[in-house]
Amino acid sequence: MIRFATTLMLVAIITLFGNNTKAQEMLENSATIRGEVIDITPEKNPIPGVKVTVVSVATNEEYTTHTDEDGEYEIKNLPAGRYTLSYSKNGYGKRVGKSNVVAPGGEIFDRIKMRRQDNILTFLFRNSLIFVIPLLTILTPMMFNTEK
């Protein structure tokens, strides 16, 4: 009976430490993708709340996160491999980056710039001189045209 209990304990210990080694090996072979999303202004302001999607080229498996208030993101424990990153947020144009390869235990950093997308009002406001000058050239002769 003592021999059976000792054998059972030995099997349990080997199994316990064997799984721990496998889990540790998986963590060591996992990869990390992190980065920063900023706007195109000279100040390079961070853009919070950008949806970052990482897609494995080999398996099409998707991993998603969002940027924090500093415009930074991080996705940990990814299997090593090739990934395509895409970025999207309402009010900004969607960006799709080129594929990146992450080695086992490696990390990549991707900084991306995004441009605010115009709606009709912001477009007209920003480009008002383009419309005002021709309009004035048309209206001015009409206003001062006096018929005799």
C-alpha cells in the first residue's frame, strides 16, 4: 500500500511539473505586438480608442484591442508568425499596415499615423477660400451693376 501511494505521488508530481514546463515553454515562445497611434499634426497627438485588429496570415485568427488614452496598445501571448495589422476609428480613415513577422519570444513595435476624415462641413470650412473667391468674383459685378 505504501509503494502504491508513493508511486501515485510520483506520477502526480511529474504530471504537475510537466504541465508547468509546457505552460512556461508556451509563454517563452509567445510573441507581443505593441504600438502607438498618433495623428498627422506636428504635435503628433495620441489618438485614444482606436480599434487595433491583428490577423494571423497563416490561420486568419483575429486578435483585437483598443488604444489607451496615450494612443498605445499591446497584445501579448500571440503565437509566433506573420501578422497583418489594421486600425480604425470613427472620424478617421481606416489604415491597413503591411504584414510583420514576430519571432518566438519576440516583440514588434508599430507606430502609425492617422488622418482625421473630413465630412462636408469640415471640408467646406477648411477650404472656404477656394469657394469664397470665385463666388465674390461672380457676385461683385452683379452688385455694382447699375443700369441706366
